[in-house]
Amino acid sequence: MNNIIDTLNQRIASRIRTERESRGWSVAELAGRAGVSRGMIHKIERAESSPTATLLGRISGAFGISMSTLIARAEMPAGQLLRYHDQPLWQDPQSGYLRRHLSPHSDIPLDLVHITLPPGSEIPMPAASYHNARQLIWVQEGALIFREGSHEHHMAPGDCLALGPPDDCVFINRSSAPCQYVVVRLNPQGARRAATSGEPGYN
């Protein structure tokens, strides 16, 4: 699994540089938009440092896309069937948060992502990382506390939450066991683009 994660980290680094250059942004401009240092952006683009989940959320938000989109663009095999061993797998180097992209590349403007949140973890995500998207969180195992703005949702296995308007949020696991949940992400804007251009709606 480490080789899979290391390879994806390198592809994410390359994708971040591609996204920045395609917009004509300097490293300083991306750093300013994401609220991080220029030195950190340099390290990430050179794959000298692996971004945390929160940092990746800030960078993708600066691009006006989701973290799902950024990772999908970094490595997503073509075809209707995305087999388990080909699903992009990414791990937060700080918390151990593990993210598996489940849905194949298609013109369906919907992403499925499986998350394993280790015990004692708190993963903050900025509102910008939910740009132009609607999301559901469906808990599979363990206990999840989802803080949305000033409100906390305490969720048990089987519970499914529809997120409100984009707001700063935190995924929290205060238990002694891993929490596993699925994020279902719909992008209506991507659907409209796909319908008019014939291209997959990953935005």
C-alpha cells in the first residue's frame, strides 16, 4: 500500500503544479489564495513534502475545485469499472486519515469516497473545499462527530447526513476505534458542463 500512496503523492504534486500553471499563477499567488507559505507550495510541488488533508483542502479550494477532483485528476484510470486495487488511495501523513476514491471516471457528476478516520483524529476542512458541490456523509462503522460551522452532528453506523451550504467543518473521531464513512459528492455545475461538452463532470 505504501508504494500506491507514494506514487499518488507524486502525481498529486505534479497535478498541483499543472493546475497552478494552467491558471497562469505564480507560486506566490497560489500560496496567497490557499493561505500557506510559498516555501510549502514549493515543497509540495517538488514532492519533497506530503500535504495534510487540511492543506490539500486549502489548495484545492484555492483552485475552485474539491479535493476529490484534485485527486481524481491526479490519477484516475479510464473505463466504466474501477477495480479495488486501482482505486486512488491517499493517506494524510499527519493523522493517518486514509482516503479511497471509489467511483470510476465517467460523465456522471457524482463521486464516492471512502474514508477511514483513526481514533483521536480531528480533520478540519475549509469551506472553499466544498466549492459548487452538494455532499452526503454516510457512516459505515464507528462514531463520527461532524462539526459544520458552529453545529455538531453526532453520527452512528447507518446515519446519513446532507451537508448544508459550504462552511468550515471538522471531521472528529473521539472514540478508541477507527471510524469509516462514505462521502457522496454531487456537482450540479459539473453535470451541466458534461451535458454541453461531452466531458466528464469532475469539478
